[in-house]
Amino acid sequence: KRDWSSDVCSSDLGLDPALHARLLADLGALLRASGTTALHVTHDLAEARALADRVVDLRARLVEEVALEEILDLRRAVLRRGTPTTDARLPEDVRPDTRHLAIRDGAVIVATSTWVRAPREGADPAEPAIQVRGMAVDDAHRGEGLGAILLDAGLARAGVDGARYAWAKARDTALGFYLGRGFEVVGEGFVEPVTRLPHHLVVRRLDR
């Protein structure tokens, strides 16, 4: 088998979206048919997930799905700290279209998030959307950029699944993080009834 590597993105070649998708599909089919092992370097996480059997970020951390039981303790410790409730479960946890993502550091889960297909109130219900919920980074690992890695991976996964936009009820303390990742604030702030903490609705288009 021959090893391949590339640092040329389709955007560098000036391909339109339709041709990009066709080229990606043809490349994947060719590699699998020939049994070729390839190293594909790209800045586009959606492209990486569509093509690769395994995705590794620059710091060699894998983003993978995990069982719900493994993430409840972290949710409770991070998301429910300082709130009137210790309930770490979210209503969408039992839905089959919900994705639980985590970044592992050895055997330790250091960040979690729930992603569920759900249109936001007042939006077109026919427009595919993903809601970001339950995102948390353990204090011991803050400052390592893990939240951004997790969010980017989730948005890429949502885009591959056909979502056109992502939205979240962001704590005001996390608002700067979301705004720095391409989200925009919609409407006025509000107090979330379960946590009793100030939040804002934030939205990001995924099909631009």
C-alpha cells in the first residue's frame, strides 16, 4: 500500500460546492476501492468526517461519541454548579437523534455536549437545525481550547447530517465564547427557569 498526504483544500482550487462534493465522493471511493491508506490534511472538519475513517486534530485528540452515563457526572459538576438543581439529565438525552460528544484525554472525559435536532422557537420548523446543549469543560482543563475543538467538531457533524443552522441558549458568562465562534445573538436576554441564570439565544448558520 502507498501512503499519500495532501495539504491542498478544494477551496484553494476554486471548486464550487457541487464539484467539491463530487470530488470528495470520488476520492473516497477511489481510495477504498484501491485499498490505499491516505493522510488527508484539511481545515474543513466536515470534509474530514465525510472522507476519513479516523479524524485526529493537531494535538492528536480524538473526538468521539460516548455513553450518556459517562457524561452525567461532568454535567453535574460543571453545568449545575451554583444552580438550584443538581439534575444533570436533559430531556433530549433519550432521543435517538441526539448526539453526545466528548473529548478524551487518556481515559478522562474533559468536555461534553448534547446536540439534538430541534428548531428554535419562532424559526422555520422545516429548516433543519441542531440545538447545542450541555456543553461543559472541566475546570482542570480550561484554557486548552477544548471547548472550541468540541464545538467545531459538533458543528461539522451537524453540517454533515444536513443541519442548516445551530442554536443554543448560552449563559451570559459563555456569551463571548459563542460570539467568537461565529454565533450571533438573537433577541433580548432572559433568565433560564431551571438554572435561574441569565442567558441569551445565539444562532450560527452552517450553510454559508
